[in-house]
Amino acid sequence: MLDGKQRCAWAGTDPLMVAYHDREWGVPCHNDRALFERLMLESFQAGLSWSTILRKREHFRRAFDDWDAARIAAYGDGDVARLMADPGIVRNRLKVAAAVRNARGFLEVQREAGSFDRHVWNFVGGAPIVRAPADLASVPVRTAESDALSNDLKRRGFTFVGSTICYAFMQSVGMVDDHKVGCFRVANAFG
């Protein structure tokens, strides 16, 4: 227990992970750019630790034009080559290509729904699902809601958006609140 506060075990004692747990994870996010960033970071995280992604987060922002989907959607071969040469991000050609493709899909969802926020929050009925699990083993890695979101995004041409990635995204942006029983964030998750 760091600083006298009980947290979800996954936060550990790493200051970056603790700050993410305390300030972001499970807090409802309704900003389209922030939603796009979180979805892309979850995509890049596949197969890696979240702490690795958090350590690279600021560099990702610089490399991907502060997650400006319109700019990313216009990336060409030169941009992909620049990103593949950048040691500050995860240099996986499929994931970089997915970010460009997903930016295009993101813009299409915005045009169709008015905002990405409005569209994705529909998958939880517009309000967070609060679970307050007893322990980490009780937290699902996917749900019917994440399956539906994943299927919807894939149908729209998104890649690296499997149900597990979508569930992690939903946790990250507060569509789902899985802070465990006893965690100080359970009572304050939305404040």
C-alpha cells in the first residue's frame, strides 16, 4: 500500500502505473482525441506490458501528431518509414499500419455518428458499467459489450481491435469500472 491508499494490485508501486491508475483508468472519457489515443495505445500494447506503453506514451504523441486522426489518416509511405525508424514507439509494421487505417475508420465514425464518443459509449448504454470485482481473477478479459464493440469496429475496417483490446480500452476510458473492492478509486471513480 503506497501512501496509505489501497489500490488495484496491477498498479504496483511504479509511479507511472500508480498515476495512471489513480487519475485515468476507469474515469469516464468523452473527448474524441483522447478516446482515439487510448484505443491506439491499447492496440500497440498487444503482447507487451502496459508499463512499456506508458513509458513511451509522450513519444507516441509526438510521433503520431498528438493523435490527430485527420493527419494520421493522410499518412503515406514516408510517414510509415519515419515511424518504423523511431525507437521511441513500438515499431511493429502491422500496428503502425493499423493506426493509419484506424484513423480513417475513426473519422468515418465521427462523420456518421457525430462523434466517436457518442458511438462507443452506446455499447454500454451511455453510462459506465461498475463491477467492483473482489480480486483481479474476477475481472473478465472480454464481455458481450467488448465483443459487440470489437465486431462493430472490425466491420468498419479497424484492425488490432479484438475483444480483449476493446475491453482494455473500455476499462481505460471508464466505460467499465473494474476497480476492485477496497480500492480507494471505487468510491471516487468519477470524481
